[in-house]
Amino acid sequence: MLLVVDIGNTHTVLGIYADRNSECLHHWRLASDRKKTEDEYAVLLLAMLQAEGLQLSQLQAAAISSTVPPLVDVWQKLCRKYLQVTPLVISVDTHTNLPILLDNPREIGPDRIVNSVAGRAKYGNSLIIIDLGTATTFDCVSAAGEFLGGVIAPGLAVSADALCNSTARLPRVEFDVPSRALATNTVQALQSGLVYGYAGLVDGLVRRLKAEMGGNVKVIVTGGLASTIAKVTDCVDYVDNMLTLDGLKILYDLNEATNG
């Protein structure tokens, strides 16, 4: 079995795949805690596996994507110590078959590589992939399958935290979709501004990106708030919350075949 680990600034998402042709069997979401050691994460991993009737010994390979460099080392240590495997850690140097047309390709985050590879494999070329995480990224893949670049914006939760922390009387609210934009109380007014406001950001940026890319561009959205934002946008073609995990599986298989 293959363990895939997507380490973000807020959450770490884990997935298990049985073999080359399988879909994700199980997946879990953890807090990305930079204070935790490999032993503490191993205890959590073991507990989640046991809840599904699995053992650490069944994990024979691993692939990691991370936007948090300190946690890469922690998960590499976990894989070596508890799984006796050396994980594939995604970077710009990983074999991907994805041409990266940035001014400096080494600036690209591994999550954006993984999402673009998965997007191409699952939906073809000519894509805008929106990942709604701590930061929201818009990754553009050309009709020829090249990574063109994109946009990085503050994430919805970051925007909400900034608003709450910078004001004396505004509360934290759930990211629920209000029944209408025109609110009659503070909670709904905040929800309207955050959810509908963020939907406007997504629609506006996608409109600009499509105009610059040209052609028939498909829009895929992923991340923890993907389903919520997709409900109130006009531009989303597909919601795919497994995109990053599937991308890690695809890249592991590609590199195993290349090296094997």
C-alpha cells in the first residue's frame, strides 16, 4: 500500500492507495502542528489505520508534498523509522512530464505541481485549478500541457481571521452560504462579505485568466472549502477534493516506473 501525505500550512491530509490502479481507500485530515515529532504523528497514523483494520506494516511506499519545510523532515523521519521506506518528496526536480514556464521554476510550490499533474491526468489540458487552502492558488495549464503560472491570493480563512483580529466587535463566523447578499444582522453580513465576496474574487480572476489563456478552459476547484465556494460561483466546472492526493499517487507511479 502507498501512503500519500499532503502537508499544508493549516492541515495535513493523508491518503492510502492499495495499488497502481486503485482509488483512494481511506483519507484523513490532521492539524499541521510544527511542534509534533515523528513519533507523535506515527501514533496518530497508527490509530487511524487501526480504525480501518490496517497496520503500519502494510504501508510499503510513501509520497509527500509540503508547503511547510520543517514538517517534511518530520514525515521523512516517520517513514524511515516506522515504515522502513524512503518517501518520494515532490519538488521541481521530481520527474513530472510537466513543463514549467515560470521565470524561475524553483519558485513553484510542490502542491501546485501535484495539482497540475493530477488535473492534466484527470481532466486533460487547458485548465485553471483553484486550490482553496491557507492561500488560494490559481494554477493555469495550457492547451499544450504546460504550467503557465497563475495567481496566489489570501485564503478565505486567513481573510476571516484578519478581519476578526483587526476589529474589536466583529465575531468569528461559520463559512455558511447566507440566503441572500443583503444581510440584516452582523453574522449574516460577515458571511455574505466572506462567502459572496470570495466568490466574486474567484469569478473575477477566472474571467481574467480565461481571457489571457484563450480557448476552452476548464475550471477545477479543490481544497477544504471547495464545495462551499463552488455553490456561489459561476465559473467552476468540477469540484475535486481528492485532486492533490490523486496527484501524489500519479507522481509516485510515474517515478517508480521511471526508476524501476
